[in-house]
Amino acid sequence: MQRGMVKDRQTNLAVQQSEITKKSYVIKESIIRKHLEIRAILDEDLRTTLSYLEAEERAAVSALDWLMEENWSLIREIEQDLAGITVTLDHEDLHAHEMSDHQGAGVIDRVADALSRFECCSVSLDATKAEQILSLTNNMLLLISSLTPTMKNLAKSYSSDVCLDPDTAHPKLLISPKGDSVTYTDAWKELPEAPCRFDTTLNVISLQSFSSGCHYWEMDVTGKTYWELGVTYPSIPRKGIAEDCWLGRGDESWELLGQPPPGLVSWP
């Protein structure tokens, strides 16, 4: 009977294992499809945006080509008029001089009119729309950056506040007024004796406690040669040099991360 029960359990475990594998595969495939869809949307948006900007560029360049051609025509016309005026001035005739003056005035008027119509600054890219495109693109970048990497954001969703309890801190540990940082000092502070204070191990416990759920913390240990981070039951020994007083050395605590000093064994 016991053998049959164990075999049934083994069968159930195998079925559960298969279901987990299938479910994981479905989730991974769905995530891959979503990322491909995101990439396709971004690629299409990039193609559309660049297509619009290229169309704007072509229109502006085409307009400038037309203006340049008009200017060349104007230059040729001016040169022809100058040639005619020069020929007229070569003759010693007062009436011819008056005609040349009238002809020159006409050229000046035509040039002034052409220059007013062919103003270069009248052709330009739509700067306002370009700035809007850049702004929207930057906003999209900021949005995507705020949502990725996915796993880090998932971990941060479990973020929990931690405030260190100065009444539990070893006398050589200085707790900040906000309770969000701890500093080691060589000086032994004269503090009132308390059952909850660590007197040998350099430990401090948070005021908050957690009995269940997922929790996430970030800590800065830059420049530190010795540090440990872990979780513990309130019943962890606080007095003496017993191994149980250290994080991860007994049944009352677990060391999650740490950089112990040389010669000190850190148990997993």
C-alpha cells in the first residue's frame, strides 16, 4: 500500500513537472511575441517618421532648386541687359544715353522684385514640427527606460521600507537619524544596557518585520571591506560570541549577501 502511495505521488509530481514546463514555455513564447510586436511597432514608427522627414527635406530641396534656377535666369537676364547698356553707352548720342538710363532703371526694378520674391528664408524645414517629433521620441525613450529592464522593475514592485533600530545596534555602530544607514566607528559608545542590543557581533536589526510575501531592498556598500545582509527571527541571540549571533551561522538567521573580513568563514 505504501509503495502504491509513493508511486502515485511520483506520478503526480511528474505530471506537475510537465505542467510547469508547459506553462513556462507558453509564458516565454508570449513574452517573445510581445517583444517582437513592440519591436515591429517601433520599427514602423521609425519608418513613418523618417519617411515624413525625408519628404519634408525633398520638398525644401526642390523649392531651393527652383529658386536657384530662377536666380540663374535672372543673372543671365541682367548680363544681357548690361551688354545692351554697354553697347548703347558706346555711342555718343544723348538720346541713347537717356534710353540707357531708362533701361538700367528697368533692370534695377526687375532685380529688386525678383529678390523680394525669391527670398531664401522663405524655404525651410518645419522647425516646430521637428521639435515636436524630437520631444515625442524623447518621451517614448524615457517611458521605455522607466519600464525596463523588466525583472528589475518586477523586483522593485516588492520594495519594502527598512528603518534600522538603534536600540539593537552594537555600540560601535552609528545609525543615521533617519535610520536608513549605518556606519562603523572605532569608538565604543556608552549606551544603556538593553536585552535587544548586540554586544559582540556588529549587528543591527530593522524596526520592520515581515512574516510573509516578497520583499526587495537596495543597499549601498561602496568602499566597504566587511558587510553582511540577511534576515533573522527576533529570537536570534544578541549576547556573547556564539556563532548563532552572526547572520547565517545558526538556525535563527540567513545571510543573503555578504563580504566577510579575511579569515571569517561565511556559511551559506
